Amino acid sequence: MRRRIIVGISGASGTVYAMNLLRALVRQPLEIHLILTADGRKVAAHEIGQEGRMAYILEKHFGAVRHPESRLVEHDPDNYFAAPASGSFRHDGMVILPCSMKTLAAVASGVAGNLLTRAADICLKERRPLVLVPRESPLSQIHLENMLRVTRAGGIILPPAPGFYHRPQTIDDLVNFVVARVMDQLGINHDLLNEWGTHAPTDRGL
Ligand SMILES: Cc1cc2nc3c(=O)[nH]c(=O)nc-3n(C[C@H](O)[C@H](O)[C@H](O)COP(=O)(O)O)c2cc1C
């Protein structure tokens, strides 16, 4: 069976993280289940200047090259009949990026008000990997407490905080630093970033 990953996009800033992640995922023989919240779709349209189906935007505007055995399924966020709404749907992990403070709060309190937060709730109860990439700054006590709650419940909080020791040259390098960390957490191979210590700076012509 193909490995299955759930990717959620909520209405926080940083759609480009999700697009770069999806571009990296569709290059592999994976089954990707995509859930955009209603506000996620609006913010994404604003930030990338494109509307419509993500599979089309990915190929047309992000130059994604699909593996012939990759599958990208886009779900209606109001459809609780969709596969990710059930614990019986086996998958290999889920990420929400970017994760708004509203979606974080919903996950932290177990309020499954749409398919995205329902799927995240299921991950926690089934003890499957759940990675949240929260985007807000600065953070209130409520945000921090919600992150701690999710961490205590088994989720992983992965802030979009790129390092600079890889000497990024472009915005894509910075974005891919975060995307690589997400893929590491989900146990998916990638070539977005060299493992630190495996390449000396001189190997990279620096
Ligand atoms: C352009 C734009 C950027 C936003 N950026 C953030 C953000 O970075 N973090 C956040 O928590 N909310 C942000 N919001 C607010 C969320 O979109 C809003 O709270 C929304 O209800 C989140 O819903 P969702 O979590 O169901 O997607 C932004 C809204 C807009 C219009």
C-alpha cells in the first residue's frame, strides 16, 4: 500500500510552506490527503494570487512534477464523511501548515469543528504522528498553553523558524528548511537540505 499523508492548510500566513511541501510530496509515490479550511483557501488565494484546485496550482504555478504513482486527494473541509474523519482510515501522519491560532486552539481543546480539526483529533486519539506548524508572532500565554497541551497529547509543534547555518541564498531555501524539518518528522525522505555534518562548506563551493 502507498504511504498516506494528510496535509492541512489553515488560514494563517505562510501558504508557501504548504505549496513547497506538496511539491516535494507529489514527487514521491505517496497518497496525499489535502484539507484546506475555508479561511485557509482565502488566505492562500491572497498570498499566492491563485484560486482553484491545488493540484492545478501546484503544477501550473509551482512547477510540481508528479510521480506517476502519486495521488493527491483534495477534501471538502465540511465533509465529515471523508476518510480522514475516521480512525479506521490508516495513514502515516498528518501536518497542519500553516496552523492558525484558531486551529491550534481547536486541536488543543478537542473541538473538531471541521474536517481538518477532526482529522487532527483522530491523530491524537490513534497515537499517529501529528505535526503543527503554528504561525503567529508574538505569542500570547493562551497560544503557548495551547502548544503545550498539544505537545502533552503527543503532537509535535514545529515553528517555522529556519536556521541560517546552511547559508540560505533564496526565500525558497528558507522555506525548504522548514519543509525539510516537517518531512523529517513524518519520516519521508527528501533532498531539500543536507544533513548537518555530512557536507563541509567547501563541498558546496562556499
Ligand atoms: C491575510 C491574513 C493573514 C492571516 N494570518 C494569520 C496568522 O498568521 N496566524 C493566525 O493565527 N491567523 C491569521 N489570520 C487569521 C485567520 O485566518 C483566522 O483566525 C481564521 O478564522 C482561521 O481559521 P482556520 O483556522 O479555520 O483556517 C490571517 C488572516 C488573513 C486574512
